[in-house]
Amino acid sequence: MASKAILGLILGLTLSLPSWADVIKLNPTHPTRHVVVKNDTLWDISAKFLQDPWQWPNVWRHNGQIKNPHLIYPGDVITLCLIDGNPMLCVDSAANSTIDKGRLLYPHMRTADTEQAIAMIPSEAIRPFLTSPKVINKDELANAPYIVDFSGEHVIAAEGDKIYVRSILKPEFLAYTTYRPGKTYTDPDNNKILGYEAEYIADNVILELGDPATLRITNTDKEVHRGDRLMPTSEEEVTFNYFPAPPTDFIKASIISVFNGVQEIGQYDVIVLSKGAQDGLKQGHILSIMQKGKLITDPFHKNKNELVKLPDQDAGLALVFRTFDQVSYALVMNVSKNIRVLDMVQTPEK
């Protein structure tokens, strides 16, 4: 059963603060009100009112006793109103329709199912990438237990089949995930290997220990082959809500891969970046996507056909949602130009 929460929100808009990162600018085409509907996200709602939707934590000011500021619900009405002469964002709870419109709402008791609350970003876009696939070092997969055979006369295995694995003698976990070597991630600037993709294949549970151990496949994404490797199923804490913010230091990285085989990267595609936790990237970091400037020849220069690189152009925003040592996964939040692998991301500039 989903947990219950006591919710009350105060939303405030500050137009000028000392730090550039805290300077809030309204979207010139902002509405005067927005009725929250199912499948809205905090990002989408903030984008209606703000030029930079990732700055929503600066405008969704809440009572200090409220533990989770993400919780708003379908039917709530968000309005742009004046409080003591200052523009403010106000929320009128659908459960509190007797409160006068147009004034800042003070915290009030509200019990609601958190599963109905509006998420910060579309969770379905990142859910498959929160635990699998993963990025590992060269030896992790090579030294992992492997499938030596299947029960029966199967050439390949699928959900429900038994598999025999060498060797899981003293497991700390009862659940294991099948992986297969995937892409090798390299830094395009110096060809340094940053990590190896472990491609998700299937989920399994242990039935009997030994060498080989017997496991049953409980879920598959692809056909299971002999020689596929197994690693303990991740017990990482899964998070769908973030407090977006730019990195404290300037970080610049390349887009080195994109999932789902797309050529032109669009909104809600998951991209792989050439920087990770060792470089200072964290979950929730917002990065500008930069379309790499073309390399052209200048026929008018005294040195005929001299090569000239055009400036990089701002092309969108990405949200980092999972980090590894030298690689990160990020969700493309919006795009304004064509984006491709080898384009750049960087800390947003002033």
C-alpha cells in the first residue's frame, strides 16, 4: 500500500537573487492559471511559467515541516497572482475548493495517495535504465558466473526455463540478472576507455546451489544464450524525483551513445555522457546540450579553403539521472535543434 502524506504547499516566485543560478525569469507566454491533469510533470508545469523549468525548486517554496515538496495532484490549480504587490505562484488544492482564489495558500492538512502525485519527470522514460543496463569495468563481466547449459533440449532459453550456471556456491543474493557484453564506451577526445556496457538480458532466481547452480528465468528482454553472464540483481535505491540544479563546477562532456537505436536524438531519449561521478556529475544535474558547430571551408580567405569551425549552438537540456565512475545516463528534457551522438553537453552558462 502506498504511503500517506500530509501535504500543503506554498509556491513563491523570486525575480532577483544574488546568484545568477537563482535569477528567475518568467516565460513571456506564461498562462495565468494551469489545472493539473494526469500525466503532467513538475517540469512541464514549471516550463509553462518559467524560462528555465529546471529552476522550479526556487519557486516552489514550501513549509519547512513538509518533507516532500513534489506532491501536487490532478485537479490542483496553479495560478500566477499578486501577494503584497509581488508576483507569486499559488496552488489551490482540489481538496480545498473553499479557499478564496487568487491568494497564497497556507499549509493545510491533506491526506493523499503518493502514487497519484505528479512526478518531476516522466518516470516511464527512465524506469528501464535505473538498474539495467549498467556500465562496468573490463573484468567484472568476464569474471562473473556464466550459463553453461539449459534444462531440456533448448537451443536458447526463455522465461520459465531452468538454466545451469557456473558457479554460484555461496550467494549473498537469491536474485541474479543475466547480462551480455555490449558497447565499449570511449572518450572521443582521447580514445580512453571509460567503461563497458553490460546489456540487460533476463532476470533469474536461484532454485538450487552447486556447481553448476540451478536458476529459473523469471523475465526476459532478449533470448538467453549459453555463455551469458550473471551478476547479483541490483538493490540500488530507485528515485524518480530530483531537485534539478547545474553542477557547481564547469563540466563539459560528449554524447557518446543513445539508447533505442535512434539517429536524431529527441525529447525523453536516454543518452550516455563521457563524464561521470569522478568528474563531479550527480543525479539531478542539469546540463545544456550544445550542437557541435560545423567544420566548413572558407573560400574567401587568402589561404583558399581554410577550415573554419562554426560556433557550437545551444540545442536543449538534459537531466542526469544515473552516474557511474566515468560515464553517466541523462534524459533529454527538451530540444530546439537536431542533436546527434558526439554533440556536447555542459554546465549551463549565465
